[in-house]
Amino acid sequence: MSSGLDVRQLYKGRIEAATEIWSKIMRNEVSTRNQLEELVYIVYKQKGIELQGLE
């Protein structure tokens, strides 16, 4: 059986990416859907997260 720590490790990169992206949205650094899509692509790529369905 998997422990809570294992699940956190599994999703750590995605949570960090979401936090970074949301931070930029809240600082009004993203104003269009196209900018958001580009930002998600860049951040996921930097963190080595699979871009399933985004490419």
C-alpha cells in the first residue's frame, strides 16, 4: 500500500508547477489564454513533467 508521502512525491513537480503558474496569473503576468498555454508548456518542460495532451 502506498503512503501519503509517496503520493506527495509523485505529484510534487505538478504542484510546484501549478503554484508557479498561479503566482504569475495573480501578478497579472498572464493576460491571454495563449500566454497561459505557453507558460504551462514552458514550466512543465522545465520541471520535466510529461505534457500529455498539451503538445
